[in-house]
Amino acid sequence: HIRFKIAAVMENPAHTAKQQPFYAIQINNYTKRRTGSNPLYFQWSYAAQPGVPWKTVPQKGTNSGSNATYSYVDWQNYDLAFAASEIDIGDIVELVVLAAGCSPGGHDGHVYLDNVTTAPLTAGLLISAVGNPTTTPGGTIIYTYTYQNFSSTATASSPKIIAAMPVTQNSSTPFPTIFSQIVQQPSSGETCSFIPSSNTVECDLSDLGPNALGTFQLEVNVPGDWPTSYGPINNGNYTIEATGLNPVLGNLVQTTMNPAPPPPVNSFLVVDVSGLGTPNLQDGEAYNGTYTCTNTSSNHAPQATCDISSLPEGLEKDLCNITPASTAWTSPSTIPAGQTVTCTVTGSVSSPLSKEYDVLVSSNSTNNTNSTTNYAIVPFKIYNNPVDIPATSNGSTVISPAPICCGRPILTYDLPISSDLAATYSVVGTTGNIRCSIGLTGNNYYVKVYGRPGTCTIQGLKNGEISAPLVLVAS
């Protein structure tokens, strides 16, 4: 740590910030060549700088022709901590504090320096703060305040912290940031509260015993309509006091205002699985289908994927092409705005069991904002010839298609399976002017067909295996 305190006394001629009397603080490490424009620490402050509690006296400056009164800041304590990579034992470190009058030359500036040390303090209270080095309009800043009683023998009774909201430096008048929340209450167990009438945060602490310390965190919001020219944002008006001890002012913390990032460039990826159909395949049967992934936005979709997973054994994703270029495309790659990737699925089914596969088609990218139609699940039904529920149930082969005669608009057809065989039927498809449903009478299932002409396709399930389809034709 490098600890010291300063008190600035300056005339305030109300020049521009760059013309005002000023003071500067710089810490150099000659051993590590952290000097000049690359110091360990630098702060430039000027007379009447916003965010610092300047006080005025009626006395005017002593320079010939001076028409400005003096402003000053109470002793301001600095407790600056550096990483081990910045300062080692034995390094040659320099603290530079200087003051100057205004640039036109008619008004003076002074700064007092005291209590310079790298050793722990032995008495009194101290408060310091750190905050985000940068922010943007519409962003936030989180400040961490650290307070400590440096006395090794005395207790600080009824300590109190008052922290004003940080303000803009370069606006026509200082604008305060907006209180957001106490991110972390004091680690010593008390509660800090925001006081709207004074626009401050106040913390009434329990007695601080010898060498006791604590921290709390404050978050403020930066209005989104603030231009970056308002920055930096200054936080230098916060104090700690206790019974019999005068308020101690903390160091100035500055946060640079950077431009807000541009709005995100988003893509919108949509999948289409109609080219896969509604597969109902026999083991060993060849299959060929397609699916697409389209970037429907006006922005490119980088690192895009166009994938399919959980395919039945024997089927695989083949080549993908992108249109309108009609060139090969490999996932992950960019899908330009308005273009479509088409992928082919081919192979011959090689499934050891008759079952249904939930095949997932999905598309995504680093900037995709679609989370509802960028994926789809397609059921692939696979059946094996040796496991045919209707044939097994009645001992004979089911003829498919099975004709239904008579041409009546409502027909019933007994299914050759008994309910006590733990098998069920379901309608998996219809064509033409047909509606059909499954029913149960006693121990026998039946299908009822409404309308004609058309077909009704039925499939059975027994012991987790799917039967061959039974097609009923209504003519």
C-alpha cells in the first residue's frame, strides 16, 4: 500500500476545465519502468471539479488583478493498493504531487501533502473506494468501499458513512448517477440505506474495534441518453466519521465513459423437415430424404450449424449444399443472409429392434435469436419382418393393403389381435376422404372407417416393438 493525504487550495476563476488551476498525483516505479505515460497511478484534478466536496472562502486570490475566491477540499485520504506484479520489495517507487495556477496565468493553485507512508497507519479512520474503470451510457458502475479503524488500542464509537451519488464531470452542470442497489451490505453486519432526499447512501455502523475493517458495495445506473462527453464520472464525495473523530474524506475514483456498443447483429435460423417425410421403414429398406436450414435475416449467421441426430442405425447425414451458390457446405460455417443449406440423409435401415426414433434437426449460430423454429423432431418408425403383431396374433400373414368392400360410407373391420396379448393399435396415417378410429369390443380391437374413398394405415405395438403397417382401403 501507498498511503498519503492531500488538501487542495485553489482559486476558482470558472475557466474551462483545461484552463482551471489544477493538481496532479502520479506514482512511478523506476525498477519496473512504470514511469512517464505508463505510471502505476495517475490522477488529474482541477478547481471546482464536480464530484468532490469543494468549499469556498470569501477571500480573493493574491495575484495582481485576481477576481476569484479560493476553494478548498478537506484532507483527502488515499490508500492505494498495488498487485505484486506492480510493486516488489526493494523497488524504487516515486510519489509526485504537484499543483499549478490557471493556464491564462492570473489565478493560483496549491496542494498540501502529508502522512506519506507505505506502513500501516497507527491511528484514525480511513475510507477508500474502487470502481469500474469504464462504463457506457445505459451501463452500471459498482463501487467497493473499504473502511478501517487503524488504531490498535481505541474503539471508534458509532461510526457513520455518507456516500453521495457520483456525478458527471463535463456536463454543463454535474448530473448525478442513479442509485440502483446496495450489492453487498457492510461485512460487519449492519445495513446501508439510500436516502432520496439527500441522494446519498448512509451506513450507521456498529462500533469499530481496534484494527477492525469492513466493506460494502454500491451499484449506480448511468442513464442511456448521456453522451460520452459528459464523462468521466467522478466519485469523490464520501466520508466516514465517528464520535469524537472528524469526517475523513476518501480518494477520488473516476470512471471513463465509453461509447455504448452497437446493437447486436442478429440472425434468424429456421429449419424445414418436410423433405424427410414421415418415415415408416422396414429393416433393410433404403431411404433418401432432405432437410434445410435457412437464414431468414438480413445479417450473416457465423459459425452456423445444420445438424441431425438420433438417426436409426444405417442412416446418416450425407452432403450439404448452400443455395443459391449451389456449393458444398460443412457445419459449422457461415450461412449468409437469406441463404439456405440443404442436407441429404441416405442409407439402408439396419435396426436390431422395431421401434420409433425421435430424430432431431437443429440449427444455431453465434448470433441466432430464434429458439422456437430452429429445431424440429421427426419420428422415424422402423419395423422388422420377424416381429409382425397381426401375423403373430392370428397365426396368418396380414395382407397389405387389405380391401374393404361394399362401398358403405361407415365401415368396421375387426383387427386380428386379442386385447389379452398386451398389444395396442394406433392410426398412423390416412389418405383421401377418410377418417378412422380404433375401438375395443370385449377382447377384440376394431377400426371404424368414415367416408370413402381413401386409406387408413394402422400400426400395432407389443412389448415395445412396432408391427408392420396394416393398410385398410375404403373404395
